Amino acid sequence: MDPVKTPIDLSIVIVNYNVEYFLEQCLNSVRKSSLQCQTEVFVVDNNSSDRSVDMVKDKFPDVHLIANKDNKGFSMANNQAIKISKGKYILLLNPDTVVEEHTFEKIIQFMNETPICGGLGVRMVDGNGDFLPESKRGLPTPAVAFYKIFGLSALFPKSKRFGAYHLGYLSENEIHEIDILSGAFLCVSREAVDQIGLLDETFFMYGEDIDFSYRITKAGFKNYYFPKTTIIHYKGESTKKSSVNYVFVFYKAMVIFAQKHFSKNNAKTFSFAIHAAIYFRALLAITNRFIKFSFPFIADFGIILFGLFLLTNHWKASDIHFPDFVFRYSIPIYGFTWLMSSLFFGVYDKEPKPTSILKSTLFGTALILLVYALLPKDAQFSRVFILLGGAWVIFAHYLKTSLTNLYLNDSLKYQNVKTKHFIICGDAQETNRVKGLLEETYLSIGSMISFNEETNLSHEINKYIHKNSNVKFNELIFCAKNVTPSEIISCMNQLAGQELHFKIAQPDTSFIIGSNSIETRGDLYAMKINSILRPDNLRSKRLFDLFATMIGFSLSPLLIWFYKDKKKVLMNLFSVLKGSVSFVGYCSISQEHIENGNTLPSLKKGLLNPLTGNTIQDHKIVDQVNINYAKDYSIIKDLRVLLNKWRYLDL
């Protein structure tokens, strides 16, 4: 006789695409929440190029994994798991979420006690602890959509008329009947699914949750907003909404919804308004991104020109006159040269090196003087002016940075690399481990304060921050091994407004995930081998490839006679020029390295590597060579490999 199978309360479906680190954090929280009820967990991977699939196999063998060979979209991927799920309730959960340890127990209890409940959503906060208004939404009728698209809902969020999209007039802390649930956390009853069917696969991405929610209510069920449990949703919304692609995909999904559910006339009106709004919002998105990107360059170019024109006026006062071409051509060209040199040397990187402005200005000045020496005598007017101009560029930059620090940090001290102060919550062993990760990654750490598990963690931290008001703490890192999700979320809520960035360090891993970092797969503090991915190193590597390619082509009439496969050499040079490959890359990565979860920074495939031509079979040696290459990268390493291994360019 077969043993009696325990009925499944909840089937959790997570669709993943290239967010391995978020997925691991999500599954850890799901595992804790599942201890209170009978669950089954499905991960549907849409052909991720990272280690998501291997990570699930290695660390979560109890999870039902569906590894697709192509990206099937959100709706179809969810449907794959829903079809084979057995739970009384089905939860569609985003991989970039963290659930509390009692979340599943609470939602199951509420839905059991509320038979009319067909769908349920919970209170969501972002990585900064701020409430996400899409936790509860109204039906996007033409009028509601119009108010949302043209910004009226943002201007009047509490208005019943203008704020109907996010139902801003309803309390975020009370249970409410709502129209639309969020696809990030959408729990639906099996009974409702049996009546309305699966997700509509016409929606590839975005809009499917609106359609699904609306169909639930049309079938006679009710959707509820349930704030008795809170989840974290790292959505990177500010980045997404500035994306032109997001604007087109999201609003066109709304057109599909209107054509499906509204009357013909209403759908036409809605469609026209949406298309008008698409181009309006796309224009705003492009303009916004252009301003954010170009403002530092425009401002610095203006400062450089201002200084150069001041110099000419000073010399005019001494009866030294400049030819007209200096004002029309020379000064703008000088300014542009110094600006481009600054860009190349990393002056505009997020955390530039202190010497970057000095190096870039010296390089730009040398380049200007070199071209100047080649000009005819009547076009040469003053080398001193060029040298003084270079001095002005350096002085203006350091003055601008110091004044910025005075405004932001009440200090005139020049500081390009921001000093960070950390608060770490966890037991002694975990906090020491996290401290090690931070020390290996950050160049400038002011202080790291540890808190063990406290009865009132947020109160103790708040008290400490106020007591040390002279220190501006930047990040609060929770050790997930010791601090529960509910404690983390409670802390985030109570410490809101402290200008702290909240991060979570997962146990037995080398990464720390932080707020608004979905676009970058989290803040990966543990990457001791991440030197290769620094912007200045990537630029240097690409410049080396281009420079070496030019030399290779110029010497090719002679060089190709050293190779058996002459055509292959030329094709390889063209590939490097296009940027599809690099001259130097990793040695072949061993399967043992992959199985151990060691992830090297992503690089283009190399024509050569430090072990090219060697027959080393020891995987440990190969792995160590790769780690050393990534950890201590410099352009000199690529040069040495190319000089020593150039005879293998036809492989």
C-alpha cells in the first residue's frame, strides 16, 4: 500500500534570467519560509548565460528545475511550472525578492479563511526599505492609464481620481480589495486557475499580471492586498524606467490588454493615447539620459574654455594679441583634447584614481604640443599658453572636486575615492567574514562597526548612529545566517530616512547584495579577482588590442610568412579589431573550477593566454593562472603574453 502523500499547500514558481545571486538569496529565504507549511518550489530558467542552473543543482537539489534552451518569456515560463504543480495555491515569485520566514504561513491562512480570494499580493519594499506603490494597483482604464502616463498620478498620489493606478488613497498597512496584483508576488488559488486558465502568453514581458488579475475578478473572485507580511523586491525601477526599451515594451503591453478587454471604441482611444504617450515618454527618457550623461562633460568643457579665455584676456591687457584662429579653432580643440584625455584616463569613472586628472592632463598637453610642433610657423603662437592651459585644467578639477566635497561632506579635503563607513549585523564569525570581503574590495574604509544579534536591533543601531553623529555611516550589512528576513525588513522600515544603504550577505557565499542593484547582479564585494573589470583596465585592454592590431596589420606582409595558416592570422586580427575577441584571455576553465562555484569575471575570448603552447594538465595550476591574471591585471601582462606567444596567432 502506497504511503499517504502530504498535500501541497503552496507551489512556488520562480522564473529566472541571469540573476544568479538574487536567485540564491531568494531561494534561501523561500527555504526558511517553507518550514511552516508544505511547499514545492519550481525554478524555470530562461536560458541564462550565468551559473544560475548549476547553482540551483548544487545548492538546492530539492527544487524542481526547468532549464529552457531559449528565453520563453515570463508568461510561458510560469505556465510550464503551473501545469505540473500540485499546490492548493500557486505563488508566482520574482527571483529578486526576499520573503519573511512567516510569509507563506500567513498568506495560506488568509486564503484558507477567505474562500472568495482568488488572488493575493503583499506589501513590498525596495532595497532601501521604501514602500513600493505597485503593491496595490487599480484597473488601468483609459482614464487611469492617461493619468499615470502623463504624470498626474505622481502629482496627486492620494487622489481617488488621479491616484487610482496605485490606489494611493488606500492605506499601505491595511487589508484591501484591489483590482491588480504585482507579478513580483502573485498568489492565486488553484480553483481560480482552473476557471480562468493559465497566463496569457501573448504578453512576453510586462502586462501579464494585469491581464491575469483582471481575469480573476471577471471570474467572480476577489483580489486582495495583504500587508500583514512584507517582502523585499530589488527591482532597480529607476534604471528601468529611464530605459527607452522599457517604455516601448511596457506601454505596448498595455495596448494588448486594452484590445483584449475593452470595447472596440475604448480600445481604439486607449491605443491612440498609449502610442502618443510611448513617444512622449521615450523622448523624455532619451532626454533625461542624455542630460545625465553629458552634463559632467559639458560643465568641464565650459570650465576649461572659461579659463583659456581668461588667459587670453590677461595677455591682451599686456598688449599680447592672439590671432583670430586661436579663438575659433585652437582653444576649442585644446579643450576638447583635454576633455577626451580625461575620459580615457578614467576621470569620469565612479571612483577615479587620485592621479587620473594629472595623468590625463599631462597626456593631453603632450599630444597638443606634439601636433603644435608639426604646424607651420604662422600657426604657432605660444607654447606657454598651452602649458598654462594644462595647469588650469588640473587646478580647476581639484578645486571643483574640493568644493563638491565641502558641499556634500563639510570638508575641503580633496578626495576622489569616497571613504565608506559600515555597520555589520551578525555573530562574530559572520561579521569577521564580511569584514574580510570589504577589506579585500574597498580602497578606503573609514570604520566597520559590528552588532551581534540584539533583542531590538534597529533601536540599538539608531542609538549608536545618533551617538556618533560625526560619522556618516553609508551601509548597513545584515548577515543572513544570523539575522532573519523579518528582522531585516523591520530594521529597514524603522531606520528609513537615515541615508543608509541596506545590504544582505548570504551565508557561505562571496557576494553582498544591495539596494537598487538588480542591473548589476548585486554589489559583489567579494571579487578579489575583479581587477580586470575596472573601467580603466577595460579601456587599457581595448586600447592595447587596437594598437597591437594596427602594428600587426602594418607588419603583416612580413609576419604572415612565419605562420602556416596565413588566412587565419589575418581573420584573427580582424576579429580583434571588431572587438569580438581579445589578444589575451583566460586559459581553458576547468570543469572542477566551475563545479566549485568559482566565477571568474566575464571576459572576451582570447586568441592567446598565459599558458598557450604549454601542455599543463593540472587544473589547479590552470585555475590559479586565471585567478592571478584577473586579480592583478595590467596592460604589461597582455604585452608579455603577446611578445612570448605571438607565433600561436594562427591557432
